[in-house]
Amino acid sequence: MKRSTYLWRLSRGILFLTVLITANRTIAQTDFIPVEQAVYKIQQEQKTLIYKMGPIALELDSALASLSGSAKVDHFYKNLDLYASQDLKFSQLLDAHRLLEKQVQELEAQSNTAFENNSDSEAMFQLPDARKLGIPKLPESILNKDWSWDKIHRYIVIRKRRTAFTEDELRTIASFDMIQMASDQGSLDLAKELKAINPNMICIGYRNVIIWHETFDTDLFRNNPNWFLKNFKTGAYETHGSTGQKAQKPLFDLRVPAMRDWWIKDVASQCDQGVLDGILIDAFAKVLTGWGPKRRSIETDPQATKEYNRIFTDELLLRNIRENGHKGLIIGNTLRSGYPDALKSFVDVYLHGSYMEWIEGNQEHYVEGLSSLLDALIQIGKDPGDKVLCFQFGAHYPPPPKVKVENAQNHIPESTIMPEMGEHYDARNKTHEDIVKEMREAFPYKLAIFLIGANKYSYMGYASTVVSNDGLERWAPQYPEHNKKIGRPLGHATKKGKYYYEREFEHVSVKLNVETREAVLTWK
């Protein structure tokens, strides 16, 4: 690169970053607990990447240069995928930025887990009693869908940069059994197209329970500024994060009755659209736990947090399932390792089921976390009534085991899933071919986890991207196992060791050792 070009880009980068920092109101105030310090450090790395992305975007988009302040920021972030499709360097920087974002999510998950496992956890929330509150029945619209144990029922989240899906892509998406989408007009139109191909497909909308996924610059915020959380010390609005678009997204204050009324009506509206079969409620654990922005918005008295959580469960969730539960499927991003009973009790009472991400938890608490989640899933299968369960797996190797496999209890010598795969768990700079290879090699292990925890109305998601432009083999991989019959279970999974499980189906036997990352699928 010529020196003059470099200096020009450097000056543009400094100017662009200045605009971003100003518009985002700099770093949100924090108590700087250890996890937040680590998050802060990562966010500085993200800012450096934005510093490099800005000048490229200005070269690609003449409209961006004519904007200023928050309008410039909004335009930039709304067109990230467009810029990535036009410039290889921008695409690489964006991928690096999103990888860092995943690290932030993992750290936040660890923080929530640690918070709930400390001595003050009882002050945060109480597990609901299904015997007193009852268990909601699945809506008729879901019961009328075809479901059998003949195959792996598949779940997908997908979008596309710049252009509409092709006919081939639509047919591929429609071959899945469930899709999670937004509730905007584009998503509703997509749902109509998919159902025209596959009427049995379940399409669900989305509503976050704490994050307003638009921005401060919307009518909802302008007309209802008291609906959103403020830092109880400074009075400043709290946001989803401190950088990028997250710094533009305010947080709902569930203590405001009018806000709760609007939220419940919005869920009803999505269920009444005619093409959506229900809704996913996101950020469940963020409300219940000591998530930083929420913690900074509520007085430090544990009773204040407990009362906030009581409002969340009694006056939002319970009311919502009773008013809207018959209209459509209502699931939450709820079940999660590291919490009391993996939050199963909340799924029992307030939801028709659960979406699950971070199924394997974090590396430090992998064994205990995954085992506790599997135990909760097995119990769900034994309990009366059915729950819809959506497993969204990370399509990568599990972390390496902490024990020597040959010394572990319930070692599975015949395992085709080798613990050595974990040596590449945290590899960087993977090529497309590396990712596809890793996805294929890790799939049988993830399938074993799924089959141990699966019940009727369970769906498996497995992809390394949610963007169709990244290649069919990454967002809709097709493996021989997808064409094999599973057959009905011959019983629930049995736990024959501290971290060892077995289960029998008509057409496959499953062995899984969470501690050693070993699994065997024996097809009959």
C-alpha cells in the first residue's frame, strides 16, 4: 500500500472511530468485576477492528460519508454484511469482530453461572412450583404437526446478505422442521414461502424479554422513555453493551406495568399473524441473574433484585402463558447449565419448551454443566406432558478433557469420537475447509448428546454460521446420519456413572461419556 494511501486511511479511521465513540457514549459505567474487566479488554480489541473497518466502508459507500453522528453509526452497522460481501479485507475484519463477540458471550455466561452458584443465589429467585401453578399444554397448532422418531428433526436460524434466497435455498430451508425468525414483514413473507413448500414446518417469531433490539431512535423509546432501565447511581440509560450497535439498544424495565402490557400484546400479535406458529423469548437468564446492565439498574439490596425477578415471573411470564399459550408455541432461551435444576422449573410452569444454546457450557465447567443439563432433560422426558426442545449446538470440537482417558471411569475404548479432537478446540485462522472438516468430525459426538437428552418434539440445530452466503455445507450440512432411522426410544437415558450415559432406540444404541468426550453410535 502506498504511504499516501495508508496515511489517508489512517486519518479516516481516526475520524470514523471518533464518531463511533461519541455516538455510542463511550464505555458504559461498570463495577469492573473480573469478568467485566476481561470483557472490557475484548471490547477494546473490537474497537481496533472497527477502526480498520471504517475507512474501507467509507470507500465502498458514498452515502456513509454524507452522514454524521448516530445516523452514520446506524447506517454503518446496518450494512456490515453488505460491505463484507464487497471487500475481502472488510469481511475478514468482520469475522474477527464476531469471533470476539462470541468470547464476550462466553464470558458473560461464565459470569452468570458464577453469580448463581455463590452464597447469595437464593436471594435472586425461587424455583417455581409446578404443582401449584400448573403445567401449560402444547397448543393444538403444534400437536397437529407431524412428528415421529423416524428421523432427526432439524432446527435452523438463517439469513442472507444483500439478496433474497434463491429457489434452491428456499427448498433447502424448507426441508428443516423448525425455523426461528424475526417478526418483521420480510420474515413473515419468508414464512409464507416456506410453508407453501412445507406446510408442516414450524416458524417461530422473536421477542427479547429485556433488550429492545431497535435503538434509541425509535418511536417506542421516544414515546415511552420511562419503559427502559437506568443506572440507579447515574440516571443514565443502560444498554445491551458498550460498543457498536449494542450501545444503541436500551433495556426494558419490567417494573413498568404499561411496558409489560405492550410486551404481552406484542407476543399475541406475532402469534396472530397466521404464518408464525409461536415465539421465542430470548435473554431469559439475563433477567434472572446478576447480568451487569441489570445489576447496575437495581439497588444493591438483594430484596430489590428478588422483587424484580418476581415481577418477571409472576406478572409477565405467568400472565403471558395464560393469555397467549393457546394461540401459539411459546418457548424461551431458558434451559442452561450452571443454574439450579438448569432452570427446568421455569420451563415447566411458564413455557411450552426451551431453546438451548451454549449446550456444552464453558470449558472450565464443561463436565458438571453438561451433565446437569442432560439430567434436567432426562427428567423432562419422565415428567407428564410434552415440551418442545430446540438444541442449537456449536459445530466445533469439544474442549479437551481434563482427565487422561485411559484412567477415567467408564472409558469407551471403541469410541470413534477421539478426545484428541479437543487439541484443536481453540484453533485460530481456520479456513473454510478446516471448518467443514471439524463440523463433520464433531457431529457424531453432538448427535450423541442430542439423543441422550431428546424427547418427543425435540429438534437439533447444527451449523457454523447463520449466513447462507458462507456456504451450504456450513449452514445446512447433510450427513449420512440425517438419513438414518432412529426409531422410538426403548426407555429414557440411564446414567450409569457420574458422567456416563446410555440409551437404546429401535435403530441405534448410544453411549456417551461427558468427562472423556467419548461417544459411540451403534446403528442396528
